[in-house]
Amino acid sequence: MPGVKLFGIYGAGGFGRELMPVLIQSLRAEMPADQEWRAVFIDDGADQTHPRHDVLTLDQFASADACSREAVLAVGSGSARRTMAAKCRASGVPLGKLIAPNAVILDHVEMGEGAVLAPFAMVTSDVVIGRLFQANFYAYVAHDCVVGDAVTLAPGAKVNGNVEIGDDVYIGSGAIVRNGQPGSRLKIGDGAVIGMGAVVTKHVAPGVTVAGNPARPLVK
């Protein structure tokens, strides 16, 4: 369909199915009345189907007849998002951001490509966030935080002010990261995993998984 803008949710799993109505709500609010658009799922799995929306492979999405196209990454794994982003680049498919209409972004927030803020997520003031960020429902990043690439906040994760988060960090559902101090941020190292419901009160080393209240490294 010439002239149609094509939007894809890359990932037809649970989170993708949650984000599709968010994308459609956003497009209905933002697209001019005379602009045709189409929202589909992108998934390279075998025989993927959905009862209400088309499911295309990335190759099909990249070659579909459209005046423009962009993809939103909808998987919870930061490493998977990196892989998907690389596939999109190789296919010439730009990455879009998806900010839910009722998500909150306050003042002086920088956010890299491919960010997703689900409904009721919040980023407050003076925050710098890298590429491929994902904040699930009711997740929160407070003032003066620095967040790396491919960071995932699961539903209800709370990151308080003056925290520095490395690349590829996963913060589980309901976890709370205590605030740092101006000039002395609390640091979570690259690749760390914060377990669901954990309360982080001190630095977390790179690659370490912590859980509990207060959060402690898990013993393998």
C-alpha cells in the first residue's frame, strides 16, 4: 500500500502483545487524519500467528510496500534487544521509540534510540539513558541517574536518585535501588542482575546477581 507508514512490534510474545495496544493508541493520537498507517508484529519464529494482527518476518517487514517503516523492540532481555537491533540495522529498518501516552518524562531527560516506556512508567529530571532502554509497567528512574545501554527495568522496579547503572543490567519486578549522593552515585556494574523484590543499598559489582533485603550476591 503506497503511502502507508508501517510500524512493527518486534517480538510477538507476552510483552509485545502488551505493547501493541500502546502503539496503536499512540498512533491514533499522533498520526494526521489523512495519513494511512499499519501496525504489525515482527517475529522470525516458525508459524507465528496472532488473531488480530499480521505477523511478518523481519525480511517481510523490511521489503513490504510502505513510504516509511520503523520497529519497536519488545523483549525483556537486553542481549536479545542488541541482537534484534543489529538485525534491524542490517535490514535497513530504523528503530523507533515507544513512549506510552500516560508514561511520565519530566525535565532534561536524554534517551537513546529504541527506548520503550510502558504505561505508568516514569523518568523524572536530569537523567541520561543509553540505547535500547526498557521500562516496563510502573517502573521508575529518579533524578540525576545515568543509565547505560540495553538496560531493563521489569514491572514496578524503582531506581532512586543519583544511581549509575552500567550496560546490560536487568532490574527485576518490584526491586528498589536506594539513592546515591550528589557526586557519589550508587553504582550497578555492567551485566548485573537485581532479583525481583530486592532492596539494593550499596554498590553491585559487574556481572553479579543479587537478591533479598538487603540485597546480597547469590552463592552459586
